[in-house]
Amino acid sequence: MDINTELKKKETDRIFENCVAEAKRVNTIPAEAFESYRVKRGLREMDGTGVMAGVTNIGNAHGYVVYEGEKVADEGKLEYRGLDLVSLIDGFSAEDRFGFEECVYLLLFGKLPTKSELDDFCALLAEKRHLPQGFMENIIMKAPSPSIMNKMAMSVLALYAYDENPDDTSVENMLRQSIEIIARLPVIAANSYRVYRSHFHGKSLNLHSPKDGLCTAENFLRISRSSKTFTEEEARLLDICMVIQAEHGGGNNSTFTCRVLSSSGTDTYSAIAGAIGSLKGPLHGGANIKVQQMFDCIRPMVKDVNDDEEVKHVINQLLRKEIGDEQGKVYGMGHAVYTKSDPRAIMLKKYARELAIEKGYGDDFKLLESIERLTPEMFNDFKGTNRPMCANVDLYSGLVYRMLGIAPEMYTPLFAVARVAGWCAHRIEEAQTANKIIRPAYKCIAKHQDFIPLEQR
């Protein structure tokens, strides 16, 4: 770098530093302003319950009841179109079947399919899984991204250019687009990971196409692995993970994002890409990664997973901000909705235990169960509170993905691959029923100022 270039860069850096200082100065709001104007920060009431923003027929996450104006803890329940998640998973598992495609049908059409309807729908998804001609080379392989979630959002937006009728918001057109996105997103995610590991980690680049006759979970494992091989047990567990994460009501951040965008009349690709961007946020879709980072920190410190005192010691260190990311949190514990139990965590534990033992993760699984059992009382003692607390699905999902050989970079993308079913159902419902753009109020507290001529400032 020559002297002139170096001086120019220093001057540019100085200008930008001044800009940063001004941005920090102007972007401050006193805490009392939120209270004086009775602002529901995070669209939540004072007791943590969500502000009622809409009505839906699609999903319901139940974790408490409001009795005589007070929030009362209750056992968790998650319903898809009024059908309990537990009965859905136990139902198709008892029949020795994969369930994600059936779950997608339920979310989109409001009922369980007959055998012929399910066969037809699976055939439709299989046909739509194949990406448009040139998409792999022109979209997925070009401009590799260090974030697979960003690459997925970019790819979904790019599908707009391959659609001959992208802006039509009729039910017929939105349903076509939704089915295509639901079918293609697992293929996009898996091959985006293949490109990522090649470009950023020097691994060999082998891209795989979906195979007809395989379900979504099977195809994802086939495409994401160099060997294209997997066991039936692995595919069944991944399938259950996807059913568990397919929907969670209209109020979660990514689904609400999808509904807000849909309320403006925008196209399906923009609405789904926006939801992916929301899910990428570490406060939303990245929680299972935080659990695994915490677990990797404490696992070497626990010599005997059956010794409660050892486990209590590391939990105490986490709460005291002495280890881990020193935030004082036990990741995977607590939830905005669930109080006594998270049905997703219960189902994941139920169906993952056997494979965990088979793959040599039995002690790791026991350690997570001990954290789940011991943390609530320790947390309340430490904080001086008496609030109910349960494990959420993220406490176990990260370990499940690790058991399946799925890289941490793919944890949140897999979440999106499953949740896109719920997003699409909510998009269609919002576009068809709300008929009003979502526009909450913000109180402006900026003081009036007069324009001053440039030379007088």
C-alpha cells in the first residue's frame, strides 16, 4: 500500500468513526419513555404473555392459563390444526411410517390425509424437489456464503426469477409456490452446505440430486453426506425432529415476520426469505447451537454423569458466570410459552434415547437429563424466585443433530427446512383472511427542530 493510499484509508476510517459516534448518540431512548407511554416491549405484556395480534386456525403452543387475571403454569401442549403433536408423532411412528410429509399436508389443508391423498402429495413433493435448470450452478454454487441461512434466503429470493407468475397472490398460486419451496428448501440447504464446506474448509465438492421414492428426511441425509448413505433409524429420528419443528403458532418471531410481510401483499418468495432472516437470529433459531457450546464446555468437567453433586457444581458455575459464555444462563432451560413442560422436548427424548445409547451418546444424554432435572430448583434458589421452569426442545435437539453427524452450521438451516411448512400455511391464511396490512404504532419522542442553513450550522 503506497503512502497516498494509506493516508486516504486513514482519513476514510476517521470519517467513519465519526459517523459511528453520531449513530450511537442519536440511537438512544431513555428507559422511562417505554414505561410512560405504556409500550409493550417485544409485544409482550408485563407478565411475559404475548400481546394478542391475530387469530389463526393453524397452530397453538399452550404453556399456561390466565386465571382471574394471573398467569398460571400448565403442562405444555402443541397442536397442529387442533391435533396434538404427541398423538401425531406416536400415531405415524406406531404405523412404522415417516411423518413429515403428512405433517405438511395437515398444516396446509387442515386435516389428516387418506392413504391415497398422502401418496399423491408425496409424489407431488418428489416432483417439485428437483431444482430449476441451471439453479445449482447459477445460484447455489456462485458467491458461496459463510452463512448457510443467508444462502438459503438468497436462493429462495432467486426462485422468484424462475417463476413465470411470481406475484399472483391467489390461493392457487400461493399454494403452488408453497409446495415448491417446501420441497426444494431441503435440497437447497443440503447442497449449500456442500458448497460451504468446499469453499471455506477445502473439502471435496460433490453435489447430489434428490432421489425419487425417498422422503424429505431421507433425501436430506442423502444429499448432505458425501457417501449418500444413512440408516433407517437416523432418517426416522430426523423425520421426527422435522415434525416437532414444523410449526409453533403465529406469534413466534419468524412466523410473525412471514405474516407481517404477507399482510403487505408481497410475493411468497419475499415473505419466506424474510422468515429465514428472522430465524437466523441467535435469539430465535440459534439456541440449540448455544446449548451445544455450553455442553462442550461442561462435559469434560463432569466425570460421573450419575453424580448429582458434580452436575450441580457445573450448573452453579454457569449461573455465577464463571464458565461458558459467562452470561449466567443455562441454555436449553426455560421458554417464553412453556412453563411445566415442553412437549417437543418430551417427544425428542422419547424417540432419541435408544439411538443415543446405540451410537455411544448414552452418558451425554444422561447429563442433559440431569441438567433438566436439577436446574429449575437451583435457578430459583440462585435468583430468589419461585417460577416454573422446564427444558425446551433445544436442550436435546443439538445432541440429536450431533448423533446424526450433522454439523453445527446446519442446525438452524434444518430448523428452517422444517418450519417452512408452518410459514407457508400462515402466509396463505394471512393473505386470505386478515385483509389489512400489519402496522402497529410507535410513539415518536424526537424534539422539534428548525432547518438551519448549511453555512450557519
